[in-house]
Amino acid sequence: MKGISVMARALPEEMDGVLRRRLREAILALFDRFDDVQDALAEQGIDIPVSKVDDGPNLEARVKSLLKVCYQKGVIEQVCDIMAQTAKDMAPVYKEFIEVKKEYLRWQDEYLKLRLTVVVSSIGTDEQFKRNFLAPDQHLRKSLPDNDGFIDPLEPCDLIDTYVRFRESRANARSILRDIKQAHVFAAFVSGRSVEDEQLVAEFECGLKSLWRAVPSGEQRPRIIAIALDEKSRDWITKKIAEAGPLPPNSITIEDFFEGNRRKSIVGSTGAGKQIVDLAKSLRQYFDGPAPDEELSPPPTLPNLELPSSDTIVLLGEPKRARPEITSCACPAMDELADELTVNGIPHEAWGDGWRETPRDLDFLNQRPLFVRAVNDSKPLKPLDLLTRLSSELNVTFGFDFDEEGDGVQAIATRPKVLWRPNGPAWDPQETGPLLFSRNDHPSELAQWLGGQLGIDVTGKNNAIVCYEDPVDKGDFENPVRRVVVEQSLRDAIALKEPPVRPDSLPFGYQQLQEIIDSIRGNRLTVIAAHDMRSVPGSGEDTLQRYRDIDRRIDESLARNRAEDAPLMRVAVLLRNWQLFPALEFSRNSRVSKWQLLRIKYEDGKFVADSANMDRLREHAAEIVTRRSEHPTQ
């Protein structure tokens, strides 16, 4: 299978252990000396360095370690062939080698398929249809035997439901878009009602943009499945595709699930069930097949070519005073953006609230600034309307009249400006320059884009990821302050100048904990931060038990994925029971020795991270990164 190697994904742990044991016992029945085993392999071109194999006196232990190395090198199939040839005069042993090879290949073919990430998008009124579409219940399967649903034929796959995640917490909106950008399959359930939903519209537009994303060598490009539930949604989908411009060939499929003015019934129509299964099977075949040889390039875009050169970024606060209808949420997001720019070495300065009233010399424009204004409009305003207002405010700070339009203000008017909605929704229409841009990226993504406008390439510089359990997850929509403090404290603690560490961050809900744990691998520092908000108030033992449970899940996942050496940092974020643990670590007798503490104290009406804990996190992060750089394969 092109693009998928034996080492791309291990066999299920229980199956892997059984096959290797059978292979080991067959080899022990064939040979009495370890050197003979090595010689038999070496004669057929499989040379295993002695340094990588157990050198003790126990033959079984040495064969076991040899097979481990062979497994890592992806040559188990060849080992079976060589050993079978050697045992051709010993029928029972010969047969065992052949059977092990057959079983190994069967499991390899089944399990080493590319594991797809499938993201589905919908609104609440389409929830029941979506459920039956994805995975019909047992009663429905019995009545319609040809309807296995959409998910079963796609296995192995991971399903992400954006409606469920958005319902858990509106703070998940940004990470939902990141999931869509990284998905293999994006399936949107679109109805006449949903085309009016801002979140679904933003998700669909994000899916269209992601079709041009880079994919690993040998892997197929992502696909979009647009499920039209009525004629209005069909027209809307067609319009959105046309607006998106050129797309990769065969990258989007529109499936009609309506007849006339009525939605197709999965319950009452075997034809609809077969339509679903055939669609899923065709997708599985597409991703399992060979990737095309030709390299596709997205259509050329002009913003970077036409953009007037800039040498610095100016982050703008409120011109005069806070206006809730325009910028009620700008400050935390702007602070986070400023931190990202600092970490990435991008020149910038911040003009705080009231900047319009501070006189500035027109010579400042010789620095060729790019102005960034954060916007949170409760009643959405058009970008051009906001640009007119912003240009007039800048006129005043540079000594002109508010509404002046003469040649004198041309130097101001021709500087590029970015209007940024850090909390969405998407801009409609989208402004793409060369003098006005409208964006709604995450601060880290916007910082990378701004760096590009200054000719500074910061992509790929994030060498750490902070995955933190969102404390807003339990319906705490009215208190985003807690989440901001947790994220900012963790990022501040992990962002190091020496050794250089530039962390990205990713919130997750409790239901996604196992997915986050299973993603741990590679050389990038991963921080898993879990809070204690589900612990019993005042109960230290209940708090400790939560982290013991997570510890067990992490250790099991690392062993299963052979990622025991991945650089990992576990942080217990204590929000509820922080007073019970006035130290840098849990006690030795707690049986939770792998966790660092981050106590978020509530003092004088605000949340504050414990400074001693922050210093300890910095030390621990520096130690892990330094050790990894000195021993990259450990």
C-alpha cells in the first residue's frame, strides 16, 4: 500500500505479542545457537548489528530481542520466509513459520490501513438524521441489512463531531477549525436552516480552503462530502463551491438526500442506506489506493505580492475608550498575539487604549507599519465600514482632521491594515488586501501570517504543544477568565529563551482526553495539562485518584504506541483544591510522582498562578528539551 509502511502503525498489542511468541518458539525449535540464527538471516541480506541485540547467555532472551529489532526494521515477513526455508525438512516447524507469516500479513493488511480523521458538521435540528446516517442503531440495521452506515466502511477512523464539540464549549470554535484543516474527510450536513448558522458556514468555508493543504508523500488529498438535505442547501453548496475558486480535481462530492420537497428517509428507504454505504466504501477505496504522481498547486494568490512592504507590526487598542459593540474581547486576544509575536522574534509595538489622543510624528510611517485592530462586533459590521473609521482615527493621531481626505493623509491611507475577529464569526465578504485584510485566525496562526508579511518565516518553529483540559468545558460559559489564565500560564511557563522553546496550545474537552493521549509521539515536547474541576471539593484523595487514572491511561497508550521515550510533561492544574497541595509536587506516598503542579490560586478576586510552580515548570521543561536535544533517539 503506497505511503504506508510496517512502522507507520503497530499491530494491535495483543495480536503482536501472540505472533512474536509463536515465531520465537519456532526459531528455538530450529536452532540451539544464537550465532546460527544470525548467520541464517545474514546470508539472505538481513544483517542485525550485534550492538542492538541482547548479549546475555539466555538464548530465548536473545531471540526475543532479535525479533524486536526485526519488527522495528519491518522485515518480519522476510524472517518468516528465511526460517521456513531453513526448516523445510522439519514439517511441523516449517508449517508454523508459514502460518505465522499468513496471520501476520492478514493483520497487517487489515490494521495498517491509513487511519482516517473524519470531521462531521451539522446543526441541532439535523442531529437525528446525522446519527442514523453515520451509524444506524441495531433495530434499523436489522430492518435494513444493507445499511451499515457511513462510519463502519471507513474504519479504521477517528470521528470528530463539531456540533457536539461546539455544544460542549463555544471556546472550542478555534480548535474545531484546526480539526477541519487536518481532516482526511470533512462531511457537512447542510439544510435550509443550517445555511443561516454562522458556525456551520465558517466550518464549510474552512473545509473548502483546506482542500489545498499539503499532504504527506504518498497520501491522498482530503475530500469533502457535502450532504444536501433540501434544494435550498443544494443551491447554497453550489454557490459556495463557485465562490471558492479552482479546487483540486474530484475533491468534493455533493450527495442529494432529498426528493422533491421531502428529505429522504433512511428508515424507510433501503436505497438511501445503500447510497450511504456505497459513498463510504468509495472513500475508503480512494484513501487506500495509490496517490496520484502529479503535484497539484493551489491557484496563485496575490496578497503577498501586492502588499506594500512592512517592517513592523502595530497592535492597536481602543482609540479613545472601550466600546462593547466593537471590541469587548480584544484585550486578552491582543495580549496573546503580542506574546506570539515576541516569541517568534517579529518586530512590533502596542498602542494601548486612547492611542488616538497621543500625537505622533508623521515620520513614524517611514518604519512602514502594518496596523492590526481586533474586532468583536455583536452586530456584524462590514470590513470597509470599519476601515473607514480606523483610517479616520489614525488621521487624528498623526495630526490631521478626523475626516480629512486630501493628499496629506495618503501616507496613512496606503499603509496596510488588518481587521481581526479573534472569536469569529468569519468575515462576509472576506477582504484579502492589498491594503485591507480581514482575518479570524488563532493568535499563533495570525502571528505566523503577520511574520510572512514582514518577510519573516516562522512556520514550523513551534517545537512544543501545550494540550490543556479546558476548565470552561463543564458549561462554565460565563467565566472564560479561568481558561485564559490556565492557557496563558502554561504557555508562559513552557516558552523558553534557552533552550529555545516556542509552544503552540490546544484546548480539549474531557471527552477528548484519550484522543489527546493517543496522539503523543515524536520529538516535539508535549504537555498534557489536566484540571481538578471534576474532583470532590476539599478531597485530596479524590483529586489524587483522578491523576492516577489519567496516569494509567497515558502509560498504557505510550506502551501500545511504542512511544515511551516521547518527550512528555504532565501538569496537574489545581483550580478547585489548590489549597490542599501547598508544594511543588505531590507527596512521595501519593503514587502520582510523574506530575508537575500548577496551582491557580484565587486571591483578591482574581486567579493567579503560583510563582514557585511556574518556576518549577520552566526548569522541568528546560531539562526535558535539553535531554532530548542531547539524545534525540531516546
